[in-house]
Amino acid sequence: MADLALRSFAAKSASQDDRFSPMNDKITMAAGVDADGDWVTLLKENTRAGGLGAAALENPGKARWQMRVGSGVRSAPVWRDGKLYVASMQGHLHAINGDNGRQEWRFNAGSEIYSTPSLWRNLVLFGSNDGRAYAVDAASGTQAWEMKTNGEVWASPVSLGGVTYFGSGDGHMYAVESNSGKLKWKQELGGRIHSTAYATAKGIYVGCGDGHVHCLDSATGKNVWSTSTGNGINSSPALADDLLVIGSEDFFVYGIDAASGAVKWKYETGLGIASSPAVANGVAVIGGKDGYLYALEVPTGKLKWKARVSDVITAPAVLGAGVIYIQCWGLLALNPEDGKVLWRAGLGGSIQSAPIVVGKTIYLVSGGGDVYALE
Amino acid sequence: MDRRTFVQRTCIASAGLLVGGIPTLGEDEVVLPQAPPIDVHEAPLATKSPLGMPGLYPGRVVELHHARSIVGNRVSQPVIRGMLEQGLKELSGESSATAAWQKFVEPHDVVGIKINPSGAPACCSSPELVREIIRGVQSAGVPNQNIVVYDRFGDEMDLGSYQLLMPPGVRVVGVQNNRLDQAGYDANVYAQVDFFGEWETRSYMASVVANELTKIINVPTLKDHSASGVTGCLKNVGYGTFNNVARSHKEPISFTNPLIGVLCSIEPLRSKVVLNIMDGTRMVWHGGPLTQNQDFIYQAGMMLLSTDPVAMDTVELEIIDKKRSEEHAPSVWEHKASSVTRNSREFYTDASKNLFYRQPGHIAAAGKLGLGISDLKVIDRRKVEMKA
């Protein structure tokens, strides 16, 4: 279970570099992302807006196609130019034709992959249990580069300004050149790093297994601030209105001032949090291991609603137009106003993945390695 | 080496009688079928370790209580540290926790920590306790790269976030990544038995246990079990080390007795388990092993230590059954047809219902195999009440 998926959570893919604005030091997202556009990281966009703009679909009636990747999957798929990229526990990265479900190529990393891939220019980036981050050519499936660390790489690589950032189980954050994998800097933190970083031009924000949220200088990796929580952090942060939103295994969701690291608010849930927040329109949606999905007002941390949708939630939610999608054993669609279930589909049994929505199709990967295109 | 373990049972029926249903004894009591013999193919160590089950202190169980060890369902690592150190000193008679650890592990050892993630996230071996055990093993000179936190199922370990929460360098191993994954098992060490006509009749030992680890610290939870009565030291390390074990129970019949004890007796597992540390901060008194229903999870604030898994499980059984009695739930020994349901939803919400005829007798059966002492009157039970 990853974040189980969080590990994999939204990377700032470099394909989003163009959206970077030096004026405000943040990646900005156009309101209403094109629902037919690419889905280059776990929640579509670097902003961690959770796929905002994805279409609100009716209960899917049929599978246009279905295929199996041959082993379990504990990460989310990504999408670009009509191609679906799925990483498996057998150590394979699969490129699948979105029209017909046929595999176009398969890259063998040789060890389990928990990391949700991210896309940067012509490269597919991901980490592996063998301690390496890989870059693979999206067209041919051949390896472009690899970067070795001394621990598992479960986080998603995040690219910004030609630099790719990722954490490792060896307790270090790494910054490498996106086109070559050459090391720019590495910085030791106090524990394993499965959280996927949120990158801006100045700061790299990331959670750590030692219970701290860290802000590192993007250029040097030096620590800008560290804020303590009560337990390790699996969750990957989202940034909204200068507030960093992140969950902790200490049962709390935190709102942290991005400039100073000061805790502005924290909201208590019933168990630890491994999921990551999706943030849009002033609301953060995040799941807990207590099985509840929580909608919190970003400025205050005040609860808007909560809904118990499963025994446990570890995957992040996708925020569509008028709908929230979440994978918890099956696929659920919820009303974003009150969290009530609109429909359920008993496919996609996984708590470590997230769906992607392209036009009127939902692409879904199950924990057992089944891949569906639902209409 | 091959051996055949014939298990002595008093039951008069046989598995074949299941075809015609389960016979009854009087009103509601049933007669359960006798388990078939189990063949064992093991790999004994060249020199048998005196630390293996039942270990250095047969029959001794240290039972610690601390009201602040769990508050608001959160486990306090500093309190756990104090409990663990006190418990080790009480168990070993040493004046320091480090000296106690040195009785069990040496710097050249490769130490496995067998957790119980089954039931995560609501009730599993607390990462806070596992981190303190790692600290203790380190204090005896074992480097991080020679410490392996393991269980059979990687997906259940993920639910507990163990990989993230362990120190860098410590290996975290899920032996299999899905229910059919067989690559992590040693084809030369197994138990063979046909319970219900299943297609695969062997259960193989995990390779990491058979070939890599030199010592094992067993970290079970305090939990009832729908098929075996309780899941404690024996079930955690037996069913958590061999594959294809769920086949031992098919509703409503359970052959966990005798399989649990037989698996624990197989070398080299038997010789490698040197210490049992039970996480009793939470107690699942019904719905085990997988329940997430907080109505059946009591924040007990306990920790138990023993080298003798049979003695500790005997104490656990007494604790669980006492709690069930307080909650007006039937004893785990009860074998009434009216208590058994095939409706899992009913089982998970009604403490009077169960999916199987539980087999808590597996503990005494393990005692007969020489794994420890199962007589409560003989067990040296040392209760330690720690001040908040």
C-alpha cells in the first residue's frame, strides 16, 4: 500500500516546468485543466490539485479494454500522448496503448517498483526497490540514465527547472540533472523518505520517516526549516495559499506556513495518515487509515465534511468537476459538497493507486495488476 | 532429515466424516475431526542452540502494565522503552538492558524481528516497540544492515508503514508480494499434510529464515483468533514463516491444532527464535486477526516477555478469555454449533459468533512437542505494575 500511493504522490513533473512562474515562486495551475490533457504525475498536475477538471462521469457501464501486467501494482499510472505508463511489483515499467490496451514496450528495472512514475519531456522517471532512480525513454522504453542510492526509492521523482528531486530509504534527498541523472546535491535527513517532494524554485518540501517536515533550499539542499510532528510521515505535501498541507502517522493533518515552518493548524483523525492531500478551491481532501475521507478548509483546517468510505484509506483522491474519485478496494465517486457516495464500481481493488480520467474514460489499475479502461 | 509427527488427539471422528456433516455430542456440542499426521522435512542446525525454544528461561513470563503506554490509541515510545528495559532485566536477572540483550544476540548475528502486521492498521506490532527492539539489538553490537524486520506479507507491512518507520539501513522484508508468490521460500524445508484434499499439501519455510537469519526476536500481538483461539508467539512465528498455511482451516473446521506447534518445532526455526516480546498495548478480544472494529480492541497497556512461547501464549489465552468473559462473550474454548456463523459480517460485529470451532489447544500441543510449558500453575508469571 503505498502511498502507499503517496510515496508516489504528485510529482512536479518537469513537463510542468513551463508553468513555473518566477514572479510568485510557485507553480501555478490554470483553472480548469483540460480534461483531455496529459496526466503526468499521480494527481495529474504538479499542483496536487488532484486532477481538478477531470470529467464527472456516470457509473461506468463497460470496460473498453482490460489487460494484465503480470504482477501486482502498488502505485498509480500516468498518461501522455495516448499512452498509459504502469509500474509493477515485478520490476517492470509498462507502456500501454490507451486505445486498445496493447503493451507497446516493457522496461525491466529488476526490482519491485512502488514509485508512481512521472513524466519529464521525453523521459519516464521512477524509483525502484533496488535503490535506483531510473529515466526511460517514453517512445522506445530504453534506459536514459540511472542514479544509485543506498536505500529503496519509493517516492515519485519531481522535476522542476531541469532538476529532478527524490528521497530515498537511505535517509537522503537527492537533486540530479533531469536529462543526465548527474548529482547536483544530496542532503541527509533524519529518517527514510517515502514522501514525494513538492518543489518550488526556492524550496523543496518533503516529509520524513523521522516525523519531520523539511524545507530544503532548492539550489543547495541546505535545510531552511524543519517542523516536528508526532510520528513518521508517509504523506506528500501540497501547497496552497502559502500553506503546506500534509498528513502524519501521528493521526494529524497539518497546515504549515511554507515560509517559516510554523504550524498554523492541525486536525486530528482517528488513526495514522499515509494518504496525501489533494488541494483545490480552498479545500484539502485527504484519507485516513481510519477509513474516513476528510475535506478540510485550507486556511483554517476546519472540517467541511468527513465520510467513512472504507476500513482504511491510503491512496489520494482525484478531484473531478463535481465529483471526487478514490480507490479503496473498489472505485468510488463521491459528491464533493458532502462526501456522499454517488456510485461504486467493484473494479480496481487496490488501496495504493489512483485513477486517471481522460475525456470520458477512467483508467484504473488494481492491486493484482489488472488494468482497465472504463467507459 | 525427515520425520513424521503423529499428533495425539482425543477426538473420535476423522476428516472423512465431514462429508456427512459434523456429529454432535449432546445438545449443542460437536465432535470435531482428528487431524491427519504431518510429515516434516527439516534442516537442523549443526549445533543446536540452547537459546532456541523454549530458550534460556522456560516457563518464565514477565507481564508489564503501564497506563500511559497507550493514550488515545497512540503508543508512547518513551514509555515503551522503559517497559522493555524493565522487562528484560526482570526476565534475565541482569542489572542493565544492554547486558540482557547480550544474552540473546551477538555482534556477528543476523537478527530477524518477526512482526505481526496482520490486522494493520488497527492492531499490529507497534512500530514504536519495533524501533525500541532495534535500539536494543544495536546496543548489543549488531549493525543496522544485520537487522531484518520481516513478515510473510509485504502488503500488510505496507499498511503498517513499517518500511518508512524503521531506521535507514535496517532491512524490511515482505517474503511474498501477493498470495501466490512462492519465490521467497526454501523448497527443502517444509511440512506436508493433506487436511481437506487441497491441491498443494506442503508448507515451505521462508528462505530468509532458513538461510540468512541466525537469531529471531518474535513480536506478536495480544489477540484472539477465529480459528486458533489466540494468535500469540506460536502462531505469529509459525504461520508467519511458512507459506500455504491458511489451508489448515476451512469453515468451520480448524486444524491449527496441531499445525501451529509442528511448524514451530521445525529446524532451523526452532533454534533461531530466542526471545518473544508481545505487544499488549492493544488487545483484540474478538474479531481477530483482521478486525478493524474498535469496539473489540481494548487499550490494555501491556507488554509480555518470555523465551518460552508456550508459556507466554498460555498466559495470553488466560488474559483474552478473561476479557471475553467480562464482555459476556463465550470462551474461546466453546464448541457450540449455535455459535458458528458463515456470515463474516455477523462475526465482525457480534462477539458471540465465530467462523470456526476455535482450537486454543494448539498451545498445549506445542508444549508436548517440547516447545515450552503450558500449565498455568507451573508458569513463573511475574507481573510488573509500572507507575505512570
